[in-house]
Amino acid sequence: MDATRRDYFRRAPLLQRQLGVLVLIGLVLTWLMSHAPWRWLELLCVALLWVCGAAVFVVSARLFTRHHPAISLFNDRLWFRGLREQVVMLRNVRAAEFVEARIAGLPWRFIELTLGDPRGRDAGVDAESVRVPLDTIDVDVQEMLALIRERAAQQRELSTVR
């Protein structure tokens, strides 16, 4: 591994617990569906079973690829591999902060990167933000933020020199 590259992987125990809970929910839904006295309850169970199946697919894909880095932090870029890949050039990062939110009652953790022009010419323009989710990633958030800020500052200095 290159000294300038820092890789962050997914946590297998958390993914295994998520997969177990989803399978348990699926079993309860199929039992409820087989004993449903009303047709609308049966249809609701089928819809929820479809959602549960999609979630099992996503979680198992993350579990099977846990040995591949989910986030790689290079000297010049941050590469996130989630449901879709995102690459952020660090010279464009103006600010990086850790954000915790509750969406539908579930806790969500992510790093929010505020992007802008590396030469500082976008003072009047609304800044774009990118969110990197940290839902199942094994990471020390403060260490990662410090590393992102440090490398972003280095890349901005290099871009102003050129």
C-alpha cells in the first residue's frame, strides 16, 4: 500500500447483524402474510417483503465486498465506493465536517465536503456539497477529517503555485 493512500473498510459484524435482522423481518412478514385475514394486509406484506429483499441484496453485496476499500484517501483525491462511485478532487474541497442526522428515525453519519474553485474565484457562487456516508465504515472520523483538511490545503497551495 502506498504511504500517500489511506484505505477504510466496512465493518463485517455490523453488516452481519443487519443481514440477520433483515432475514428475521422477512420471515415474520411471510408468516404474517400466510395468516393474513384481509387481502390488503397480504398485499402490504408483499410490498414490505419486496423492500426487505432489496435491502438484503444491498447489505449482502456490502458484506461480500468488505475486503475492498469503501473509501480511499489519496494525496490528491477522495474515492468513495458505495452504490455508486464518487471521486472528489481535494484541491476543490473548501470545508469538511462530520454530520450526524436522523432520517426516518435511524441515525445516519456522513462527512459533508463543501466544494469550490481551488483558486478562490467562486466567492459569489453557491458552494456545492458532497456527502460521503459512513454507515458501516470502520473509521476514526476525527482522524479522517484532519487528514482530508490537511491534504486539501496542500493541494490548494499546489494549485495556486501552478
